[in-house]
Amino acid sequence: MAARQIIPQTHDPCALCHKPAATKRCGRCRAVVYCSRDCQATHWKQAHKLTCGAAPPPAPPRPQTPGELAEDCARQLAERGFAALGPLVDRDRRNALRTHARHEVERLLKLPLAAANARFAKIRSPEHRHAVALDLTPAVRDVVGELAVAYDACRAAFAGDEPEIVELGCLVSDAGAAAQPWHADADANRPNTRQLVLLVNLDERAVAATELLPGTHAPTFHAHVRDAFGGRLPDPPGMPALRAYDAAGAAVLYDAALFHRAPANDVGPRHVFYLGLVGRGAHATQGATRGATNALLPELAGTLLRDLIVGVRYLGAASGSRHVGFADRVAKIRG
């Protein structure tokens, strides 16, 4: 008696009628299954004859884990001097912080000149352009709470050291603002604490987006600019510049030693939230480090980015005091 042929069972559905546990495979490609010869013949005429035997589509790349993404950002920071983080902040949070920053600038402009200048941060090409230090209002905390990706990237770039905030402000410019000269916020040849700057575009489009010169954070380039040009990079610089971002809510993290500038703004209002960050351990051992614009309220000195992010997630953007007490409450929750 001849042995019975055992038909291998499959749990795949029929490619045409989607009936479960179809058992008949295409004899040519063996990639699709059917529940009957009728379904096979119909599907062949309709579509399968065009794709039978074709190479399967490439598998989508595996998404990066947070750790892999952070290490990739740290590698880009070391090689190019900056890392694009993509859109991080949604429209509602952007609108709230943009409105808050604009109101803060308008409030300061109504003060006497000496008082206003004392509150505005230092900035290059200040006509029609203002940099203002911000406190921890709910609008600011809401945006900071979305920066977990940036925190991981900073921590990887600082070799595990906790990022400490040395700048927290917003750059507001209007139509008519002139292009800034090419400049770096830190000297790569000085043995000072490494500083990173995080920019977040708060506008619905990338109006007059910050321009970056890749690779110019290297000490050799700084030495060349000092020896050949007296420390001032000419315009045009003789190398292609890249836009820091091209989308609403997009963020970029760059080395403070990277040459960059805000271009001329002849379109309309521009709002950029920014953080200056240093490693806490290096900051403590090498002395106080200040950001290029000095945009940090005294009450926020020594604040860790981690505490702000965790604080927003645990306590909510509207909870806690406006300054140090907020971080104190976070520390108690963390134990």
C-alpha cells in the first residue's frame, strides 16, 4: 500500500479570499498560498502573474533604540559638529511658548532703556533681533518636557555626564534683521568645558533658519581662522552652509565651537527656543561656564536638564514654583 502524501499545513490566509489555513502554494514562487485552484487561477489573472518570481521588497530598517539614537547623535556631534534631532515639539506647545516669548520681549521693550538692556541677553547684530532669558513658566516646561531625545544625545556626548543648563532663552527676530557674522560661541583651542547648544524652531515654517558650517568645530579650523583671518571668518566662508532645520518643531544640537550664524530675516517674525548645556561633572571641576548670550536667570543656575524633563512628567507643566523649588520637588519624588 502506497504511503499517503502528507500535505504541509499553513496558517497563512488565502491570497485572494483570505480564508484561513490555506494549503496550496504557487508552484512557481512558493511565496503565496491559496485555499483552492479557483482562487489561484483568479488571483493569477488579476495580479499575481505580474509579481510572481519578483524579488521581495526590502525589509524596512529596524528602528533605532533610544540608546543607539543617542550614540549616533554623539558620533555626528564629534564628526560634523551638529546632529539634527527632527521634529520634537507639537503645534500647541510651540504656539504657547512663541506667544510667551513675544510677550516677554514686548514687556521688556516698554521698560527704560537701561533696565531693558539689563534683561536682554547679549547677541550679535541686535537690530530687530532680541534674545531674552526665560523663566520656568508652564509654556517653557511644556516644551522642555518633550526634549528627552536631546537629553539622551547630550548625555552620550558628555560621556555619561549629566547635562547642566547654562542658557535658557528664546531668540526673537523681526523682518529687517541683518545677517549675523559667522561666529562660534566657544573657542575650540581653549581648555574650557565643552558646551552644546540646542535649538528648537517654534515657527510653522523654517523662516531664516540658523546656518551651520559642518566640521568647523575642530581646533585645527579655529587655528586656521585665527592665523589666516585674524579670528574672523570671511563672508562668504568658502564652504557650503547647511540649514539647521527645515520643519516646524524641529531641533538641532550643535557644538558651541561650531561656526554658525542667523541669516538676514526679510520675511517675518522668527522664534527659536535655545538651551546651552555643559556636563555637570566637568562644570564643577573646571569652574563656572556661561553661555554665549548669558541668557539664564540667576534662580536657574545649576539646574539639570534631567530634573526639568522628569519634573514635567511627574508634576505637570503647571505644578511647582517657577524656579528652584520645582527642581527640589522633583528631587524628593526621585528619592
